[in-house]
Amino acid sequence: MPILDQRTQCQISDLIEACARYWELRGVTPENRNEMQIELEQHFIQAALDGKSPETVVGPNPPAFAEAWAREMRPRVFRGGAVIWPALVYALSVVSTTALAQQLLSHTSSFTFTLFTAYLLISSGLLALLIPLGGFLAPYIRTGQKRGALLFAVVVLTVLVLREAGVRVNWSMALLSWSWPLTLVLFTLAAVLYCLEYWWTANRERASPAAVSVPRCGSVITFVGKVAVFDVLMFVGSVAVFNFCLLAGRLL
């Protein structure tokens, strides 16, 4: 990339990442996605060198620009599973390991899947999706810190509005409850699904000459580390998030 100021580089990178993430969700093939990213980056760089803003490339509505370009590639709907499948494997891994850890540490044979656990899983998934797509706001909110602050403000405002509307949530409400044999089944299923997903990804990368090979051991360790970190954050963050919600409600 030619020498540009850091703010412009970050702005371009955020927009490209948002478009790439959107194209992945729309089912555009990895090969076409890589070509589109390279071409889009060249357009951004040329616009920046000409003294023009990124908005001249993507227009006033970046998501509409990404959608229009995705349609030209004729995306396949079933390819959306390339995003849904890893998310399902990750969620199942988190639930099974959390249940297993709680049953071992508490010396109990049952695990209760509460509303708060479901909230943490869903909210983390939405954040993982929305943060990259937040790059579409780069022409208007240039830095990622400001976009993160906006997202945090929306969360706080939502809590306050729900509190003002009289909504009361019983976070400890049990949604599901099961014993340790089912936990072992879920853990085994998560491991099998991860192996299948990894095998499918490895075969796809070998078939694509432009793909970058990733060490097998490294990818497995990375996945296990992500699950372990989320499990720890779920235990620690449950208290913090719950107290934050109570504090936000008391501000009214």
C-alpha cells in the first residue's frame, strides 16, 4: 500500500474488512472475495492519492455498495454455511465445556442453562458479527474506538429504556437442564463437528492456489484457547455484566 496517513489507512482497512465480511455472509466464494478485496483496495488507494474520500468509491451507502457487488458475483445461498457452521461449532464447544467445568468443580451431576448464559452467547455472537460490519461507518466515524463507544452507548441506552419501560428480567431463570451423560455427548459432538469443519477447510485451502496454509497444531490450539478464554470470561463477566445492568437501572 502506498504511503498514506495512518487515519486514512485505518479507514480503508475497516471498509475493506466490512465489505469482505459482508461478502462472506452473502456466500461469495473465497476466490472471488479475495479478488474483490484487492480491486477495492486499489480503488481506495487511487482515490486517496487523488485527494478524494473513501465515500467517492463506496458512495453514501457502503452496505448497498457491498450488496450490489455481491450480486454481480452470483453468490450461492448454501455457502452461508461457511459462516454458520463454525459459529455453531464454537457455541456448542462453549456450552459443553462450560457445563463440564461446572459439573466437575461443583461436584454435581446436572447443569442448568440459564437465561444469562444464553444472553452471553447471543450477545458475543452479535458483537463478533457487528464489529467487523461496523467498518461501514468508517466514512462517518473514522476510528474504531469511536465506533466501539457508539455501540457501548447503544447498549447502555437500551438497558435504560427497558428499565424505564418496566421490563424486569430474571437472569437466573432456567431454560434447560441436563445431566452429565448429555454433557459428554455434547462435548463429543462438538469435537466431531470441529474435526469435520477443519477437514473441510483444509481441503478447500489445498484446492485453492491462493490460499495461505495455516499450521494444523496452531489452528487447533487457537480454537481451544478461544473457547477456554470465553469460558473464563463467562464465569468472571457474569458478575460484572449483572452488576452493570443493576447499576444502569439504579441511575433512573
